[in-house]
Amino acid sequence: MEPILKVADLSKAFSRAGRDAFFAVDHVSFEVQPGEILGIVGESGSGKSTIARLITRQIDATGGQIFIDGQDITRLRGRDLIPVYAKIQMVFQSPADSFDPRRTLGDGICESLRNKGVPKAEREAKARALALAAGELRREVAHAVRETDLFEHGDGGFTAFLGADLTVKKGQFDIIEYVQRIDQMERLEDET
């Protein structure tokens, strides 16, 4: 059976002016078969994130190879990566870390859809529909916490609408978690 992911002798060296290269990843090899789960464990600075960035092609490898479903993706660039991105993605420990505060959510949604070959008009329509759905969620959350002073603290805001686009601030996730905790407490009270 062919592995869905194969990393062979993968290395990544970072150069520093006037110093020898530092290997963050040094000749790492592993395979992941269909149905398997791989966890990469190590101390801070041991190269876990660098391996993930190499596999997702955010940075180039110094040596070795990366195979996704038997295809060598190690040196692919630009449009050649579009079919690969349909198979792999980064999953952040904190969802808020995946947002770029300089860009709107609409920009990010459109970029993902563009990478999958979705035509411009269709991706903009989908981004608008998601922004409207997020606006409805915002109203529901705001209604749920209207009796509190939650909006007067933290990063100063929940969301900002810019036309049909939506920019999300980190506080959104804190508020949603807060509302979920309130909901859980109310359900517990109802049960007793």
C-alpha cells in the first residue's frame, strides 16, 4: 500500500550572516499510511513546526523529498501546488492564529477558493455569503451578552464590517467561548 505522506531524508538549514548553517531539521524520514495518524513530539525548537512548514511547502527544503500520494512535491511551485493544497493544510492550535490582521476574512476565503480554481465571481459570492452568515452569528452573540460589559474590555472590539467583507479580531473567539460556557452553565442549572 502506498503511503499518503512520505518524508525521505528531509533537511532544512537556516543561514545566519557570518555563522555556519543551523539545521532545524536534519535527515528526517517517516511515512503515513491511509488511516494512520502521526504525532510529532519534541521540545520547543526541535523542528516540529519547521517539518510542518516544509510539508505544506511554506518553505523550501535544503535536502530530501516530500511525497503526497506518491507525487514528489518537494520542488513544486506556484500553480503546480494548487492540486496539492486540496490535499494538505495547516491546522493551527489556536484558530485565531490563522487570521492575518492586515487582511479581511473575505480575502482569505477568496484566496483559498482561488487556489482551488474557483472563478472570481463565484468565490466573491461565496465570501459575501459567509460574511453575511458571520454577521448573523455576531448579532446572536451580541444579543446573548448584551447584559454584560464584555465589549468594553479586551482588544476593543468583536468584529468590524467593511462593506461585504468581514475582519475578525481575536476577541471574537473569546466571546464565543464565553457564550458557550454560559450556555453550558444554564443547561446544568436546568438539569438540577
